[in-house]
Amino acid sequence: MEQNEKRKVVFSGIQPSGNITLGNYIGALRNFSSFPDADCLYCVVDLHTLTVRQNPAELRKRTTSLAALYVACGLDPEENIIYCQSHVPAHAELAWILNCFTYMGELNRMTQFKDKSAKHADNINAGLFTYPVLMASDILLYQTDIVPVGVDQKQHVEICRDIAQRFNGIYGDVFTIPEPYIRKASAKIMSLTEPTRKMSKSDPEDTFIALLDKPEDIRRKIKRAVTDSDGEIRYDPENKPGVSNLLTILAALKNQTPEEAAAVLSGLGYGALKEAVTDAVITEFTPIQQRYNEILADKEGLNAMLRRNAEKADYLARKTLRKVYKKVGLFQL
Ligand code: TRP
């Protein structure tokens, strides 16, 4: 690489709001290590989780657990900035400024807001509404070029781009305009019991596989996964959502297309399909779980890593925040 060529910046985040699922893993987490030539930041976005009521002790536990999972999934914490959002105050500070550059109408169109307010009708708080602005702050603070996310977050990256362009239009080139990075092979993983709905960590246990599930749980859940009655292993999400979802999982873990995965199993029964999926998932998760347990066993080491990386993130974030404060006319001493 040219010496004075700017290295690309990659930023992504996951909420520590539940068990990390197979869907999170295939859609986001496992793609995080695909940028060896970039400066990568992977954030545990704890502030975002507060838009839905959390159990405080659980939230604390899940936050360190998710940080450990990042490392267990192969992200080297010396090469990547792995940190916790609330440890870098600039996220919340920039969010306030950007709130003043975001329109109610734009936020009203966000499908996640509509979904979540339907699901939590008793707690449609302002944070839930301005959630995408905090996410935009996460991304823009680091002059991010690339945002690896699942398809469901595309709309949020788009509003982030709109906010950045609007701001740059007024004040000059303050923010890098980020691009979403959505892996084609990382198609949406659906619920095991209701395969027309997205696999979600906030749904009941038997609908998803968690990254930390024991092999026997993985086996049981896949065994009970909904299929259909025509008995043919064929990729057809429209008419065969259950079977197609299993093929999608298998294909993603074997770096195949779902059609290729189906071809390998053609003529066999659903039992064979489920067995193949179970094996693939267990083979993938076992080494991750081993590393996870080792990392968690060294709490001090984990905390020290998070502190070091939060300092690095803070340094970078402050640089952008100072520029923004100056541009909008906040008096600085
Ligand atoms: N909203 C994302 C999700 O629910 C999480 C997130 C927060 C994020 N900030 C981010 C993802 C910044 C990418 C970049 O999945």
C-alpha cells in the first residue's frame, strides 16, 4: 500500500441486548474479520439497548460477554479497536448535535422504529425514535468508510449518509460518507419455528440458536425446526421457507450457495438435512465457545483490553467532535 494512502476505516456494532444468535453471527459478526487492510472498530453498543427496558445486572454481564465473543470470533484486540460505546462519551455528545440536523419525518420512516414501537407499545420513548441518530454518531465519529451490517440495518446506514451529507453541505467536508457492506452470502436467517420471521435474540428460546448454546441444545432446536410436508430438499424461500432457511444456514457456514447445498443433499430426507445443519453449526461454534471461555476466565485481562481500546477510540472520536463543535460555533476554551 502507498505510504500516504489513507487506510480505510471500518466500524460496526452489536447491541448487548440478548443472546447473540446464529443470525447475528452469519449476518454480522463473522464478516467483521474480513478487512485486514483497514483500521477496524467494533463496538458493543450498550447505549442503544436502553431504548428498551433492560435488567441492569444482565446488561452489565452481556456487555463483557459480547466483547469476549468479538475476540473469540477471531478479532484480535491489538489489531482491532474493540470497546464499549458508553466508555467513549463522544458518542452521546455527537448524537445531540446530529439530532439537530435530523428531521422527524426521516426518523418516522424507519422500519425498525415502527416494528419496535409496535412490539413495545407501552414504552415508545424518544430514544427509540432517535436511535438512528446515535447510530449515525457511532459511525461518523471515526470517519468511517465501511459499515458491515446485516440487511436489516441498511436503512439506518442510509439515514446516516443523509445526515452526514446535510452537515457537510452546510459546513464543508467534516464527515466521511460511509458505505454499508452487506455480504451477499449472508442472507437473512429466519426463526426456526416461524421461518417467515427474522431470527431474533429477543424472541423465545426455541426460535433461535445462540452462539453459546450447548451442542445438545443446538441439536434439539434444529430437530424441532419447522419444515413442510412435501419431503423434497429444494431451495424455494417462497413456498418452502423452513427448508430454505436450513439450506441458507448450511450454505452460509460452508461458503456455498443454498442451491449448491441443496444439490449435495438431493434425494435425501429432511432428517439428513437437519443432521448436516447441526454438524455444520456445532463444528463452527465449538472452537469459538472454547476461546470464549478462556477469555472470560481472565476478567482482569478482558477489562484491561477494553480500557486500552476505549482510550484509542476516545482519542479518534475527540478529534472529530472538536471539529464539529468548532464548525457549529460552540465556544471552546
Ligand atoms: N443498530 C445496529 C443493530 O441493531 C447496531 C448498531 C449501533 C450499529 N450502532 C451501529 C451497527 C453502528 C453498525 C454501525 O444491529
